[in-house]
Amino acid sequence: MNQVPRVVIAGAGFGGLTCARALKRAPVEVLLVDRNNYHLFTPLLYQVASALLDPGEIARPVRQLIRPLRNADFLQASINGVDFAARRLLTDHGPIPYDYLVLATGAQSDYFGNRSIAEHTLGLKDLDEGLAIRNRVLSQFEASRWTTDAAERRRLLTFVVAGGGPTGVEMAGAISELIRLVLRKDYRDLDTNEVRVVLIEAAPHVLVQFVPSLRQAALRSLERKGVEVMLNAKVETVGAGSLKVAGGDEIPAGMVIWTAGVKASDIGGATGLQLARQARITVDPTLQVPGHPVVFVIGDLAGAKDGEALLPMLIPVAMQAGKHAAACIAEMVGRGGARAFQYKDPGIMATIGRNSAVAQIRGFHFSGFVGWVIWLTVHLINIVSFRSRLVVLINWAWEYLFYDRPVRIIVRARD
Amino acid sequence: MNQVPRVVIAGAGFGGLTCARALKRAPVEVLLVDRNNYHLFTPLLYQVASALLDPGEIARPVRQLIRPLRNADFLQASINGVDFAARRLLTDHGPIPYDYLVLATGAQSDYFGNRSIAEHTLGLKDLDEGLAIRNRVLSQFEASRWTTDAAERRRLLTFVVAGGGPTGVEMAGAISELIRLVLRKDYRDLDTNEVRVVLIEAAPHVLVQFVPSLRQAALRSLERKGVEVMLNAKVETVGAGSLKVAGGDEIPAGMVIWTAGVKASDIGGATGLQLARQARITVDPTLQVPGHPVVFVIGDLAGAKDGEALLPMLIPVAMQAGKHAAACIAEMVGRGGARAFQYKDPGIMATIGRNSAVAQIRGFHFSGFVGWVIWLTVHLINIVSFRSRLVVLINWAWEYLFYDRPVRIIVRARD
């Protein structure tokens, strides 16, 4: 009997999902494995955290997304490692045999071994964390309204974002807008001079990936939106109610959001494979694991190189790598071989909030309102399904017209 | 100095919110207190539980809703009791002085002292519980897909709703539709004959509040939607993986949703006041607490009577009582007195799902598609704000056209 080869894809993010889709017509069966039952549109996660969007607007059930793929199925399970000799993916649902394996489990926050940061900051890497930030921001505002201690009130109204990359810039801008455009109306007695949104970056610039003119534009835009930007500032320790910057004073703060470090998910370490920087798995130019030709690594988890540098942890990289791995596997099933992966850079962008973004696309640079229209267009086109696009568009239009945040409710599922 | 009298309203549900709104022009200051920062549109909570709506679509921040009320403020706090002598509402934010107090803390599940039911069933009284049901239904489906034990798979695919009132009927109908119209498409190998949605009711009828012809129509509609209805059946005990009906066999079940009992919130007992049936506070015909003329009780918490019977725990009762309490307080501030409360019954309705509802309005009886159109119209008109109405309408239209549930994602906020 000629069994159809089984491709197991670990991770249903942009890389894994794209890979599954690209295998639609290949003579294989595909099993997507993820610890969540949904695919997350991560570029808009900060909008859930800032009470603009509901979780259902940026998350789609994996099973719904793979319905058109007749050769694909899904398993919700946590991934613990790989038994390369026996060709099994190890999960909390038991070992899963594979003929080809695609590792695409993405990245997580990196605290650089600093326990105080790991314990006392909030991350923004998944939906649970986004909702936790939203609950915390709103709860602190509520608490600040009824505190009679002025110092405590100012502490509750101090929101710190560590890390001046795209995520940190977007998050700081969004929190500042939430406060200045929306919560100000909910809290009539609020003195906005008591509110601080602080963005802390260890480098001398925000958005180091961008050209200097766009870094400057982003910095000015952040300041116009009321964000205090501290450059050349490294977070040393974080406590329950404050943080300390190296060589600086203690800053009382209600919450610290950590976007300053990112590394590959733990699966890299668990496999015992050779790791590159950021705990990313060292791969051949084909994205295969050296010595394990049936195993591909894609997305943030892959230590794929462009010349000497590792490829950035970006969605286009993950999606292109997903397509590449699928094409290689289809070739290999037909007794062919894997080709080298070549990344085509479509450009990068980051938004600072309402009416302001920076975009750097093949030598063209955009900022301000024009940058924002480009950002908005690209994101609307890319949101996974039509329905999300429509609802998200309505929410955005609503906020744009009425300066409102529709979903600023504090809620958690009871366990 | 002539201090403005302070009206404290405990609870921001339909009763409390209506009362605050009705006091808009009264010469008083109003403080709404609730343990959540949102007002919940409870009639659609079962749609969150069945993955049709997102939390933000049926919940609005209280602060947003009271923005137009210049004399109102909000405090998020849990309510523990009342010190009538000192005129203070006791909360986890300390005691809150009042000149007038309106108790409107609503109702909770009643397990009639049965520990096994309290421990092993899921309620549907607040948003956290609705999300917990959603997570559980979706997780059981995922688990059932990968179970090789046939008995365990059938257990995971058995969903029991206890209680044949409007909430139970709506919930059972919605789960059955979620499974038969949507999840069936997500799980290609699912044998729908293995799925059981069971509605258990101790009385000989579902929807006992309705006339016999509408009860019959609802029963037929439930059965057409694939719900097994067990009448004259009383839940005796519930275990981790099964339940037992009095005089019957053990039924293996993945989950049991409890809608069979409801009683007033604990504040009734905590005040030491005289309680009527369902732990509701006994009140004068004016809705004042006997001996405490500045304290009103409204909504599900109030043991208000219509003739001999207690008024039903319904939103129109709570809203009319809220308006009544506001009018009485305005009179009393102007040295007048309180009048007796008179409930005007606008009719009752319940939906069984897509295309089917029953409505009983002033001697007119509607069922099937006509009943459903009436149900839909009334609920759309009543959803609190324009924006919710629009988004909810889109979601409903989407589901109606495409038989889909947009938000069947399993998510919980990280603490």
C-alpha cells in the first residue's frame, strides 16, 4: 500500500498557515498543530490591548481557515519537542508521526535572564497578553479615580513601554491616544498633566530598522501624541510598582509593557539542535535542519540568513518561507530536491496612531498621514477574511469619527 | 451650606442604569457602583456563549453610558452590605455615604443547596460565565476529534442544559445550531448522530410562563433543531463527567449548563432584611424597604408583588422599577412622598434559534418565523448603543447568510 506522506506543521501563525495553504494541491496529508485553536492577526494585537478591537476581530479559528484545504486537519496541542530518529513531533497529546516536519512556532518575549523584568512586566506576544494589558490599563484608570493619595494616583497613571521597535512605538502611541482622546471624556475630573506614557529605548533612536529621517518623523509624532520618549535608557530592574533605568532614578509606574526583547520559542532549545542568535534554529540555505532533510524551520524560529545577518522576525519573511518549505516538500515527494530560500523584501512600516505612520518601501519613504493611509491599506487588505475586514473597518471608522474606543470593558473568562 | 443629596445606586444593570438616567435632571448627585466596569446586554449573553458575538458587542463601559449624565459618576467595587443606621453602602472600596440608596444588584444562579450542581455546572449569569461556556464547548469538540475511545467521544459530544425557561431554551437551541450548522463544517469526520444536546426540565413543559400553544410550538421547534427535551426530569446530582436525573440513569455528559434555578444576589442576605421567595428583599408597594424610606430595591433583587405573586425577574420590570425609584426620589428631595409601583406588562418572548421564536404580547401569540422577526426587531431596537446595533446586525446577517459563527476562538485573559 502506498501511504500518502504526512506533513506535520508545528504552529498556525503566518508561516505555518501559509505553508499549509501552499500544500493544498500537493499529494500529501497535512496536520497543523497549535496550542491555540485560532490564527492571530498579530499586527493588530496592540489594538486589542488598547481597547479598539475585540479578540474575535483579529483571531480566526484555524479549522475555519483550513476548510478549503481538503488534505489538511488541525490538532490543538502544546508542542514539547521532536524525536528526530523516530520522526515524531512530541506534544501533550502524545507523539505525532511525520514524514515531513515544518517547525513554525514563532517567538516569545526575551527578558535577557532578568527575573525582575520577567515577573513584573506584561508582554504583547499573544491574545491572552493583549487582553491582560487592556484589563490592566482600564483597571488602573478606575483605581486612579478613587485614590486620595496624589503620589499613588500619579503612579497609577504612569504607563511605561520598554522597547522602541515597531511594537513598542505602536503600543505607546495607542495607549496615549486611548487616554487623551477617549478616557479623558470618561473621567471628567482627570488632570491629563498627571498622566505619563513613557517609551524607554536603550538605543539612541526609536525604530532603528528605519532610515534616520523616518526615525525622526516617528519620534516627533510620538511626542506630539504626548508620549515621553527616553532614549539611551536601559531598563535595569522592574518592581511591583516602579522601574529603574540604568544610571537613573526609580520611576514609579502602574505598569510596564515589555517589547524590548524577543527570542525564538522554547522548541528550539528543546530539540537540542544548534541555535543561532535569539535562540533561533540554525538552518541550511534551503531552510532544512542540517542532517535532517525532512525537517524545515520557518518564520521567527528559523535562523535563516540574508548574507551574514539573520533575516528579521517579520510576517513577510514567515509567509515567504512557508511557501518555500511547501514547494520544497512538494518537490521532494516527487523525488526532487530542496532549493535555497531567497527573501524578497516588500518593505517595512510602523504606525504611531491616528493619522501617523512611517513606511519604507524599496527606497521610497513615507511618514505622517500619507504613511498612515499606506499602513491602513496594507493592513485592511491583509486581514485574513472578508468578515473581519468589514467589522474592523467599521470599528476603525467609528473611532476615527468619534474618537471612541468601543471595547474598553474589563473581562476575563471564568475558569 | 446646602449639600446636594447623594443617590447611591448599587448595580449597573438594566434597573440601576435606568434609574441613573431617570435622575438626569433631578437636583441630586448620583453614584453608580458595580463590580464590573460595564453594563451587560444580558438577553444576548447566550450568543456570546455560542460563539456568535464578541463580548464587546453586548457590553458597554458604564462610564461611556453615563457620559451624558452630568450629575453621575461611577465606582467599580464589590458590594458587601449596607449600614442602614450610618447610611453607608459597604464595599471593598470602603463605606460609601448615601442620602438615598437604590439596591439593584440583580440575581445569581440558585443550586438549591446541591453542592454537586454548584461545583460541576456552568452558569450563564455574567460575561465571564458566557465566555467560559464558549471555551468549554469549543475545547470539547477539539478533544472529541482526537479521542480514540468511542464512549469518551460520545461523552465529550453530549451537552446538557438544565432548565427549560427562556435562557435554557435559547442556550440549547444555540448550541445545537452551532454544532449542526457550523462545527459540522469544521469537523469533516464528525458523525452528528454522536452529538447530543439535551434539555432537562423538571416541569411537564418548557417555557411554563407561556400559554400552552406557544409551549408546544417551542417544544416542536427545539426537536426540529435536534435538541432532546426531557420533561418531568429533575437533576439529582452532577459529577465531573456525568449527571443523574431523579429516578433515571446516569447520563455521561461533557458539560452541564445550569439555568434551572435563580435567586437574588447575596446582598439581600447580607443586609439582614426580611427576604421573600428566591432570597428577594421584601419591599413596600412603593419599592421602599420597610422602616428605611430612603432605601429602594428594584429589579431581580426586589420582592415586589403584583397581587399575591412576586413580579417576574425580567428586564422590563427592572427598567420600570428604576424609573419609578428615580421619580420617587425626585419627589422626596422636593419634600414629597413615594407612590406605589405599578408594573405594565409589555409581553414576553423567547427564541429557539434561527427563524424561530415565541412571543406573547397582550393576548396576541406569535411563533415560528413571525415570532423570530418580532424577537429580532425588539432586540435590535433595544441594544444599548448605535454602534453595537450595527456590528451585531452585521454579525447576525453574516451568520444568517453563511451559517457561520464568527468568534469561535478559545481565549482567556492572562492574569
